[in-house]
Amino acid sequence: MPLLGFILFTVASYGLKGTAEYFAILIGGLLGAAFRLVLAVALFASPIMAFICVMRNECANAAFWLVSGVVLYVVGQAFKTVPTAEELQQKELERERKRIEDEAQMEK
């Protein structure tokens, strides 16, 4: 029920187009944060697993873990364009400034 209230309040505040954009930014930010968390854990785990495999004389497994770490790093760099929280906040401030300017222009 609170989610429905949040959605209705957002629609009332931003209109339909603004609401769709707002939720796209929100979901993109959440997915970006989740992706970065998984990537950080994976990049941290792959060298540790490679080291453990080397200690057990499992060179093929160690090579697999090292290659997977490099691949994860490359993929992470490719998806680095997901907006950060600061960028999302800056966009929200810009939207608010534009709304205030539009209201002032309509009053004239």
C-alpha cells in the first residue's frame, strides 16, 4: 500500500513523463549499485581463489580464476557508464531548477 501512495505522489509531482523518467533513473541506479557490489565481490574473490588453486597445485583452475577476474574487470569497465548517486542527485536538482523556472515564466 505505501508503494502505491509513493507512485501516485510521484505521478502527481512529476506528471506521467517525469514519473517514467524518475523511475527509470531510480531503477538504473539500484541496478548499477547491485552490479558494482557483485563485481567488487567477484574481483576480490577471483585472485583469492586463484591463489588457493596454486597452493593446491591446480594450475588449470588457477588460470581459470585469473582469466575470469580479468574478464570481470573488462565487463565492469564497459558498464561504468551507469549513473552514480551524485549524478542522479545532480539531475534531480537540475529538474527542480527547471520546474521553478517554468513556474516563474508562467506567472509572467
